[in-house]
Amino acid sequence: MVILNSQKVAADLLDRRAGIYSDRPSNIVASDIMTGGLLVVFTRYNDMFVSRLTRVWHDVTIASSSWRRMRKAAHEGLNKGVVKDFHEPQTKEALLLAAAGLAEPAQWDKHLRRAAASMVLSVVYDQPIIKSEQDQNVRLINDFVQRLTRAAYPGAHLVEFFPWMRYIPSRYELQYAHLVMWCLTETRFAKWKRDAENWHKQDSAMFEKLFNSVHTNLVRTRSHSVSHITNPLTAHYRQRVTTDLV
């Protein structure tokens, strides 16, 4: 174990030489399966390490390039020059959180979960502020976070220690003859993998629905609202219109 005990040394090694020393451990269930390698907090980004493994672990290379694209998008939408546009929803959320905390201090955990989910949906997907922790979107977002947290716990899944287990099929079909008729029987393996794949489908549908709602509203209303999604979409439409005019 190496301990970096100064900010200068940490910056020199982990920032300026990030291509050599910075990386994240792989997380097969939470990152590769449940989120398809598209959650920036789990994706790996050490390109020099990846380049040596391109032929063996092609999926790791894809994850690395995805991290760079996601990091660039996050920086463009949430840098210090842009965050001032989110002051209004943040102020409203702060007031709602303070009022709820004063009214029901024993329910502070629910208030924080509502505020966090509402702020994310407002900033990223241009959703209206959610005032109740019973709202379906709050429940969906919090359930998503809890599932990922449990899946990322050290020791939660043996596949993290034995990576070859990722190739175990979650299900397979076996045909057999019985009374001169072919019957089809499904035999299931790897419940952990099957569950992760099912959650990936459901969560992907949820986030795609949120994204599509932003896209639809932007096209229909030509709204000038500000969010992490509407900003690049608006820029995309402006570029397309300019190209058409030229």
C-alpha cells in the first residue's frame, strides 16, 4: 500500500500522470451488467493500461472511451461557468428541504432523498421540482441508487473475485424428446446475472423515457429551459439549422 500524504504529490501522480497511475477497479455486476458500462463513477479510464489489453478485453477499451466522452459531456454541462444557471432550482430545493425539515424533523432521511432525486431530475432532465417523497420518480431513482450500492458492496458477488463467472449463461434452453414430441424446457443458471440483466433493461427504459421526454418537449415547444440534457440538444438543433441554411 502506498500512502500519498501531500496534495502536491497526489496532484503530480494522480492528475498530471493520470494515464499511468489513475484507474478504478472493475465492477462487473454494478458497472458492466447493471449499467452497461455507462455510469461514469464506475467506468475505468486508464488508457495506457487499456491499450495493452485491447485484444483481450475489448469491452474495457469501450468503457475507457465511454468515460472520456461522459467526462467531457459532464464538464460542458456542469462547469463553473454553467452552474449559475441552476441557482434558481437549487434555491427552491433548499427552501423546500428546510421547510420539510422544520415540519417533520424525524423524517430527515426521506426529505434528503426527495431533495436529491428532485434536484438531479431538475438539473439533468428539466423536470419540475418534486414536492413529495411519495412521487414515483423519487422512488424509482432511490431504488436505482440502492440497487447499485448493494451490488457494489465488496464481496456482494463472487464474480468480482472470479471474473470468469461472467461468462456463465444466465439461462439456457434444453430440448429433449418425450413421447415422440419435442418439448422445450428452460433451465436457469446464475440468478445474480439474470437479475442484473433484468434491472439493466428496466433502468435503461426509465432513463430513456426521461431523455425522450426532454427531446420531445424541446422539439414541440422550442423551450429555452436550462438543463444538462437540454443544453447539448439545443446546441445540436442550432448546428443542424445552421447547416441547413448554409
